[in-house]
Amino acid sequence: MGDLTIGMNSYMDTTVVSNQFIDRYMPSANGEYVKIYLYMLRCVNHNASTFSPEAMARQFDHTVSYVMTALKYWESQGLLKLFYDEENTLTHIDFLDLSRPDEGNGGSSRSENDTEPGAAEPFVVPGEDPTLRRHSYTLDEKRQFAEDENFNSAKFVTQTYFGKPLGPSQLENLMYIYDGLGFDNDLIDFLVEHCVSKGKRSMRYVEATAIAWAKQGINTVALARERLASFSQLSVAIMQEFGISTRSLVAEERAYIDKWTKEYHIPDELIIEACRRTMRATKKGSFDYADTILTNWNKEGIRTMEDVQKADQAHRQKTARSGQGAKKPAKNAPFPQREYDMDSLERQLLHIN
């Protein structure tokens, strides 16, 4: 058969992504950070000369501070260069050339302990526990782990649950959980058992779960049991009501939930009702709007659905007396109880497929 010619009748709407990014930087990065980087790359490839953190926040339903944290993470990894004006306002972003080692790691030279070319300094979000820093362990450090009886016990337990020996990369995951996150043997035992009970025999999954626990301040088995019992239902229910299915809750959103439950002591039923009313009023999952509703209910001492109905009735009567009742009040449509796929939503929270 002779040579062939190839034609295409449609425009190739594509974005070029460096293999260096896919092979070296993407596997260990937060999934939401990867989305933000790829979207910015798309803008550059299609000659979009302007970009704003505000637009990105709207695009992916994040806060502006979350987007800025993602940009600073990629700068710390040597993929971006951020420029600011005298008032410390972001004015320009440069993509760095990943094919050039000196530029791909932020211009710093490698130390003898770096295990990969171009390895960058560990990144930690401002205000976050520094033990959440992630780095590759040196040969000397690995020898120390091999002589650590407690680590060997954790390794034995993990291998027993997995039913097979841990490979080199899996051992590094366990080293980070044990050393970087400070999990003791009992907590590692409980962690691995929890993951395996869900059918997850992946150290990547175990590590992601451990990081999520560490960020929530879980450092004992008792706290882990308590958090697993309380976290799931309310947080997952709110995510369902707000249509959040492709990302985890950001710190500001979790702070709202803590405020409603720990400060206001509002029952879960009323929090879900406030979320439903928010969606009817704004057509989007606005934690700010829901917070306004719940703050008002808290001030009025509303604690049951019966209290809510009485408050609604009082508001309708007041509106009618003031002559503003020309429009019929919208009836509260019945909402069927939703069933939540806990396993699926936990995977989404942890960015795990």
C-alpha cells in the first residue's frame, strides 16, 4: 500500500499540555489546582490575553483566595511566575518553560538529596500545618525507616490489609503518613482498615484520606471515629443540595458549616432547608446566602421546621397588611428525601477516581 494523505474537515480545538507537567507535576498535585492550571493553559493557547482570579473563581465555583492559593502553589513548583504591582495586586502571569530544568524548578539548583530532577521546595498553604509538607525521602532517611520498629509495625499492618508487599512508591506514601503527618500505629491501622473496608487497596487513596484527616485536625482514632460519624451526612447533604459534585468543600465553606453547627447549634434539618431555599432564590449554591437565612433564624430562636412554618406565615401576614401582598406567596413545594451515595461523594471530596 502506498503513502496516504490525511485531511480534516473540522477545526482542531486543542490545548497543548507538556509531558513534563503530566509525568512530573500532575500526579502529586491537588486535582482542583490541576484544573486551574489547565484552564489557564487553554486561555494562553487560544490567545486569551486577559485573565482574572475572579473569573476563574466563578468558572469553577471557588473563592478568589482559593484560586490565588492554587496559583501560588504552581509558582512554588516552578511552573508559573506571578508579578505584582506596588499595592501587591496580581498584574501578570508567565508560564515557565518546563523543558528547561533551571526554569522548571524555579531557577534553583538541585541539592544532593533531591531524588528527581527539577524537584521543587515543598509547598504549604499559608496558615496550614507545616507537617502537611510533602517531599521525597532520601536513601539515608529510608534506611532509618527500615530500622524503626514502629514504622515496620505500621508497614506490616498495611501489607496484611492489602494482602501483598508494598512497592517503593507505596512505602513512600506510608513514610509520609507516618512521618510527615505524624500518624501513630493505631491511627494508621484504623486508617488502612477504613479504606480497605470501602474496597480501596490503593496507597494513593490511603494517603489522600490521611491528608484530609490531618487538615481536619484528626490525630487520634477517637477523633477519626467521631469525624466519620458526623462529617458524612450533613456535609454530603449540603453538597448534594448545592450541586457540588466535582470538588471538595473549601475552607471558607467548611467554616460556614462549623458556624451553623457548633456556634448556632442549628439542627441538620434546618440547615438543609436553608440550602434548598438558597437554591430556589439564587439558582446556585451560595453559602453566603444560606448563612444569611440561618443567621436570621438563629436570632429569632427558630429551631424546628414548625418554627420555620410559623415564621413564614407571620411574614406573609405582615406583607399582606403592608399592602405588598399583590403577588401570591410562592408555595413551598415538597422536597423528597434524597439518598446519598456516601462512597461516591467521599471519592469526590478526596479527588480520587
